[in-house]
Amino acid sequence: MLIAFALTPMGTEEAVADYIADAVKIIRESGLPNRSDSMYTMIEGEWDEVMDVVRRATEAVAAKAPRVQLVLKADIWPGMHHPLDGKIALLEQRIADTT
């Protein structure tokens, strides 16, 4: 399973790095393959372990912000091994095949 999610602290100042830092630390320390960019974090793993990390990251933001918005998208693809990198590898192969 691959999920992409974003946590947005609400009712805070415009800069959110201080609110998100603890969540990203939890994600990185989870041991699950993950990647963060300026808008989303992606995590790869089994349902229960991924959702546990999302819950703990959300709780970390909620400990500092009066309200938290969570946006989550999941790709449940049985048989796809290592979807964090595997989906990109498939795309790159298709691009190479067309040139």
C-alpha cells in the first residue's frame, strides 16, 4: 500500500514548519519507506502500520495546533512491490519504450 497525505495545522500563523517538524520526525523514525516534498508525504507499508504512522503524525501536529486538517490518498495495489519507487520505475520504462 502506498499513501500520500498532508497535514495542515489550522488556526496558526502562516509558517507551519514548527508544527510539522515533529510529524515528519515520527514518519522518518517509523522505518517505513517514505518521501516528503513541499505538499505531501508518501509512506509505503501495510495498512495497519501506515495508518498508525499517520495517526501518530496527526496527533503530533494536534498537540501544537488548535485544529488539524488531514488529506489522505491511498493506492492499494496487491502485487506491486515497493510502490514508492516501483510506480515511478514503471513510468520511466514506458517513457523509454516510446523514444
